[in-house]
Amino acid sequence: MRSFAALLLAEVRNFTRDKLMLFFTLLFPVVFILLFGFLFSGMGDAERAEVGFVLESAHNEELLLSVLSEAGVGNTISFPDREELEAAISDHRVDFGLIWTGDDLRFLYDPGRLQENVAFQQIAGGIAAEFDMRAQGAQPAITVHRIHAGEIESTGWFNLVLPGILAFTILSSGLFAVSGHLTQMKERKILDRLIVTPMRPTALLIAIAIVRLVVGLISTFITLGVGMLIFRLNFTVDWVRYILFVVCSTLGTMGLGTVIALLVRRPSSAGNLANVLAMIMMFLAGIYFPIEFMPGFLRTISAGLPLTHMANVMRSVTGVMDMSDIRYWLTTAAFLGLAIVLFPLMARYVVKPLRR
Amino acid sequence: MKGIFALARAHVIAGIREKDTLFWFLVFPLFLLTILTLIFGRLGQDPEIHFTIALIDREAASSDAAFSPSAIVRELFSSLTLSETPGERPLFSLRTPASTDALDAFQEKEIEQLRRGNRAAVLVIPPGFDRNVLQSLQAGGQSPQPSVEAGLQLYMSQTSVASETAAAIIEQILAGLDRNLLAQMGLYDEAASIDVVTEWTQQEQADSEVPYVNYVLPSIVLMGFFTTGLFGVPGTILYNREGKVLRQYWVTPLSVRQYLLGFGVGHVIFCAIQFALVLLLGRLAFGATLQFSSWHTVLLLILASATFLAFGFLITSFARSANGGMAIANILNMPMMFLSGMFFPIVGLPIFLMILVYANPVTYVLEALRQSVGIQAGTLMPWPWPVLVPLLWILVCSAVAVRRLRWDVGS
């Protein structure tokens, strides 16, 4: 036990002395959140959409103004002509535009805002349908009432992104933690010295895991806190499930990291491989782009990635996504299972001095 | 001269042989172009889009009307479970209660499935729906809005994009059906309906949408150049310095200036290879139509490559070790890319971030390139700033590198 405590202390010192590692583990996710928070806050939000319009004809003008005022958008702004409207769209003073010629409704979009245009086109479709119907003096015979069935109320897009970023942080640090550290120890020949002591290989892996686990947990707390404080994001966090999942998923991804440690010899290669895997998963796991937008074959790949499930559980424990209890427990158990299987299995192969 | 080209050749070959370099500088831009185009290039036109929804007709049991709108709704959604093209998935998979199912229990179960993400929407036809629709039609479309209870109930989840999308599609389908019914009753004239036209700003032909691949291609090209400069330059020079490879160069007649020239030529060739591959993929696989052949576009590409090369030297001159260089590059990478409008529009940023946007050389070369290939009308700053700012960065970076960069370990 004393030797394990010494090993643990050495790991703590090693980690706290590595300023770069500290920065990337604790502060880099915060930089991410700040950057994306400012870039994405309010993106594609229909209720805050600013709609510019030009009335080239007085025909049905009052009716159109009435429809626009009831469209449920953030603001409507009048422009004297198309040129000024286009300039406002290009400068992002308005989100999209509408021109009423007297015969047709022309909706103008900025092609650069492709991710948001789908939402804007839905709003435009609603405005056009309502105006068309009322212009003919008709009322819909079939009405549809949307009822939100989820237990969780609607959240902004960034509310869904932030737990995804937390999951990505856990994954990338987990993958790199063991692989990078072990390869570094091998390269610096520290492992050569440790291995001739009575230290058990698993004890070293556990010591590394404990330190990274605590740091990872703190990192997710800081990131979540920054999101809630600066961007006023609302999360209803189930702390018990949150901590349990962060612990199990960090251990699970560290287990996957031991496989990387087995495959590469240099710390830079371990970092690169971990980075490559994490980056590929980030794009396919629906962290920034909804999985539903992807083609069928990518959706299938996405369903097989650990990060997809990590992001969904993080959304569930932060209260922005519904998830059944059984799905939560199965996912958590799967990550814990990965750690339980991979750590002892890989320990004897990866805690070895570098072959020369 | 021969030495310079030999160095350039060595630089390119080393880059291609190194697996990490090959992935980040050649494979990753291609991967990103593929992923982004597959996702965003198909928005709203995905033939593979498929939703599992439930339809519960609570009217069927109570209605004995000869004209039954609820039956029409049922038939309409049943028809959408059939694929138009053999081998293709239909728009919907429809779950309906069996004759032995209790409707309340079935509805409850399906709404629970919706909450768990296993259904995209649940559409309920309430009792009295037929009577209400008929009353509305008989009143000549002038009746007051039917009550909430009489309308179709569309259960969806606001926290699921699939559910939001499915709900929007279902509403469009039902709006179409509504117009048909009104038209049949002479209450709505399809011929007199108001035309809706979709147009795009900054286009020569306003009604032609820019394919997403055209929009993203200049970004991917510059991202490739940027990462090659940001990571490639410090990576190569600092690892070579640490591994004492540079020291071996200095015992040959090669001067630092010749080395730099060879390195620069190699960097530009690497960028050209990267550009050619990205362009080929964009054109052949995704139908990009952009032309990069005008002289000012070519000059802009060279300017971009040179700017990021200089930026790489700036990082190299501040880093004490190769790992330190990579760390600085990693720290700068994301902010510089995302604060240039490369992948997301720069809208409503606070002033301190806007200062970074204006100081960022990537912003200028990106905007100038987009304008040059015809997918952007104006730039953040008027000409000649989009060229002057990157040139200024090249000058500053070069001056700092000349003063600070160490070419040997311990020098």
C-alpha cells in the first residue's frame, strides 16, 4: 500500500509539473467553450431570427405585415429596397430577407449560413403558407398542434453541444493519458527502472488512471461552470449519475488508450494516433452536427462509436436529452467493463521497457 | 540551386513518408471535405431520410361519415411508407395500433418511445376530427380557428433534431392535404396561390443556390495550407534541430538562406499537392464548379501559403522544444481557424473577439480567396487590406524569426 501511495504521489507531481499537460487538460476545453459559445450562441434560433423585408407592392401589404408580426420570430425590419436588404443579409444585420412584389414572395438567404438556412427556410415556409391562405380569405380546415412529448423542455443548440464537448474532452484525454504517459516513461527510460522494482504493472496503470480521473473530473466541472456562468446555459445536472459516468467513461477510454500504447513506441506517435481517432470520432459522433443530417452509412458508423454514446449520456445527465434508465446504466457499465477487461489484460504487455 | 531543389524534394518526400504528416496534411483535409459535404451538402434533399412515426386514429371508432378526412390522413401516411424507387427506404415507417390494442395504452407506449428517441413523432387523430373538418369546410373556410382538441395532435421532442425535422415534414404534408381539400370545395384556388421564390445573396444568378461544396472548398484548401504551415514548419525544423539533423546540414556548404529557400519551395510544392488533391476530390466526387485558374486566385493561394509558412517560422522562433512548438501550434490552431469564418459565420461576436477576427491573417486570405472565386461579394475590409494584412504578417513574422530563431541546439 505504501508503495502504491508513493507511486500515486509521483504521478501527481509528474502531472502538476507538466505545465503543457495542465493547460491542455484544464484550460483548453474552456478555450473551446468560450470560442464556440460566442460563435454559436443563438445560431439558427428561430425565436431570435431577425427578418428583413421589402414591400415593393402595396397590395395585401397590411395582411403581410400582420402575418409577419405573428410569425414568432425575434424581430422584423423594413428596408427600402432589395439592395439594402441584401447588404443587411451579407453583414448579418438580418438573418434572412423577404421581398413582396405583389405577385410573389421572394425569400433571400445568405449562402454562407448553410447550417442555419434550414431553420430559416422552415420559418419562411410558415410565413408564405399563412399569407397565401389568408390572401385568399381561407382558413385551414386541418389544424395541427405540436405537443412537446419530452420530459425535458426545449434547449438551445449550444446546450446540446456543450455536453458533447465534455464527452470529447473525456475521450481525448482518456485516450492519450495512458498511451502518452507510458510511451513517455519508456522513452525517458523511467519504466526500465520501475520495472525492476516489485511494482505490479497494474498498480502503475491504476496510479496514472486515478490522477487523470480526478483532473478530468475537475476539468469537466470547470468547463460546465464556464458554460453556465458566461453563456447562462441551463442544465439540470444529476450529479450522482454525472460523476459516475465521467469516472466510468474516463476509465473506459483510458482502457482503449492502453491499446494505443501497445501499438506505438513514441509519445508523439501516441498523441497523434489518439488525436486522429478522437478527431474522426468528433466529426462522426454528432458533437457539432446532428447525426440525423448524415447519410445512412455514416449514421451506422456513428452508432458504433464510443463517443456517440458518451455524448448522449452526457446530454442526458446534464438534463438536455431524454434517456431511459436502462440505456444509461448499460452505457455506463459498458465503459466500466472496457476498463476492467483492458487494464489487467494490457498491463502485462504495455508496462514493459522499450525494445531496443 | 541544385542543393535548394534537393532540399525541397527531401522536404516533400519526408512529408509523404511520415504517417502523421500524411494524415494531418493530406488525408485529413480530404476527410473533412467529404464529411462536411456529405452532411451539409445534402441538407433538405436527403433521399435516405427515414423516420419511424406512429399514427393513432381515435376518430375511426366514432366516425360513420361517408366523407372521412381521418381516413384520408391514414391513407396518405400509409402511402408514404412505400418507397418510390425500388431498393430505397420510404420516408416513413408507420406504427399503428392493432385491432386488439387499447388506444390509450398504445398511445402512451408510443409517446414513451418518442421520449426515448425510438420514434420521430406520434400523430394522433382525435375523436370529432372529421366533424370539425367538415364544419370548417361547410363554413366556407371562414369559420373561427378550430379548438386545439379538434386539431391533429402532433407529439414530438424539441430536444431531438430528427423529431423536429419529422414534425416539420408532417406539417408540410398535412398543409398540402389541407389545401387540396379546400381546393376541392372551391375555397382555395391553386392557380391564384402566391408563388414563393428562393433566392441567394451574392450570386450572379440569385435563384441558383451555391452548392455547399463550392462554399466549403476554399475553406478546406486554406485549412490545409494553414495546418501545414502552423504544424509542419515548427515540426520539421524543431525536431530536426533537436535530433541534430540541422547540425549536419551546417557542416555542408549549405547556408541558412539556401536551407530556407529549399524549405520554402518544398512547402509550396506540398501545398500544391494538397490543393490538387482537395480540388480533384471536390470536383470528381462532389461536383464542385469553382475555378481557381485566374492569375489573382493563383497569387492569392501563393500568398496564403507564404503567410502560413511565415507564421510557422514565428512559432518556431518562440518554441524552445519541438513539443513546445506543437503545443503553441495547437493553442493557436482552433481560435485562428474558427475566428476567420472558415467553417461558421462570424455573427454577433463580442468586441474582444472581433479584434482577434480583424487581426487574424486567415480572415483576410479566406475572404479574398472566396471573393476571387466568386462565392462572396464583399470583404470585411476594403481592398487592398485583404492582401496588405497578410503581407504585413509575413514581414513581422520574418523579422521576428530572423532575430530569434536558433538553428542549432544550444546556439
